[in-house]
Amino acid sequence: MRTNFEIGRHIVEYEQQGETRAAYGKELLALLAERLTAEFGKGFGRSNIAYARSFYLAYQARRPIVQTASGQWKPASLQPERPFSLNWSHCVFLLGIKKADERDFYEIEATSQNWTVRELKRPFDSGLYERLALWLDCRLMPPGSGVLIGGTGHSAAVYRHP
């Protein structure tokens, strides 16, 4: 995990000079993949390099890099959110989830329930996050409001009844 995070950091901070995208993006990833494969062997294909870049962009606030030992101490309120506890296959799946809140939800559930990637895909495919969010919205609505939950306007939306 740390290796992929650092590869992503290198791509964004050094190769792209901090920009989210490089002007020559696809060529850059292909060249880096060739270089890393030549130096370290298998596992550094273009798609894996692209995932490492996306991983860094999605989780760059998770683990700040410090240069000194004194820079590592922080009050509990400033500690990084959570350590990376899932394997790379889990993270590649989670990167496909665009909403950060939803991605965090599935990461926490997969970690606490010790889900395999296959077990993680099952609740995702069934829309567990959306169903729970809808259920929580229903419970938090004031009684008798009759407000449309979710604000979608679709016929499948749920109404709160008094």
C-alpha cells in the first residue's frame, strides 16, 4: 500500500508538478510503467500506475509525510483519519466509487467486517450505502412533514408519513 501511495505521490508532485493532470498524461504513465517494470519487474503496468496516481489523489490527506521525528507528534484531534488496513485489490475497487463519503463508508465496513473484495462488492452492488442513507433521512425527518426524502423526485422515492 505504501509503495503505491508513494508512486502516486511521485507522479502528482514531481512529474505533474502538483497538477491533477499532466499535459501528456497517458504517455507519462506509459513511460513510468516501462521504467518501473525495467527496474523492479512485474506489477508496474500502466493501469496499476494509473491506480496508484488515483489512490494518492483520493487519499493524500490520510498520511502526511513528515521529515523529522518531532514532526510526527500531533494531538489526537490532528492525527490522520485511519491507517490503510485493506489490501490493494480492495483499494482499486474503492477508487471506482466517486463520492468520498460513500467510499469511506465501504472502506470502514470492509475493514470492520473483514470483507474480501467479493464480499465488499455484494453490498455495494445492492446499494447498501444509498439504502442506509435513505433510511437515516426518514428517521431524522420531523414527524408529519410529508417531505420527499432524497430530493430526487423519482416515483421510487420514499415519503415520510406521520
